[in-house]
Amino acid sequence: MFIIKFFIYFTLSFIILSFPVGNKPIFSHLNKVAKPYTTELFADLSEKAKDNLQAGKEIGQKMFSTNIKKQDHIKTQYSSTQKAESKKIKRELKKEIHKDTYTPEEKELLQKIIEES
């Protein structure tokens, strides 16, 4: 229904604005009067649209920026995928884990905890 009404109103407006007055259609006379205002209006709208597009572009760049501020670091020196070296690496890692030194008192307390459980 909306489309039909729109088509009827558009057709009537077009016919009315096409009537000639002084060898020119009414639309030309209206355009002559409104041209300074419409030119300024369209210039302002164009400027606002460019500003909004620039702001959107900046937000998009910030949102999808790929700059990495923090990087992961490997704490061990071993990052190989070869199987021959993996057993050696595991042994060395176990040695690093067991490097902790305990005082005799700590060893006794640990032994008691193990025995109780």
C-alpha cells in the first residue's frame, strides 16, 4: 500500500512541478531560489559524511590492529621436534627439577608426610 501511495504522490508532484510558467517549468523557478541553500546544505552533509568515514576508519584500524605489545618467551632452551633429542631434553629437564636442595629438617618433614599418606 505504501508503494502505491508513494507512486501516486510522486507522479502528482512531478506533473505539478512540470507546469510551465514563463517558458520554464515551476521546478526551475524553485531551484533558482533554493540553489544557494541546497548547495550549502549538500556541502555540509558531504563534509560530515567524510568526517564520519574518517572516524570509522580510525576506529576500525584501532580495533583490528595487529601490533603485539607482549610476546611469549620460551623459558627453556629446548624447542626441537626431533625425537632423538627429546629423550635427552626430558632427562635434562628432570635434572633441573630435582636440583632443589633441602635441609635435613625439610627432608625429615617430607619423609614423614610421605609415610603418613
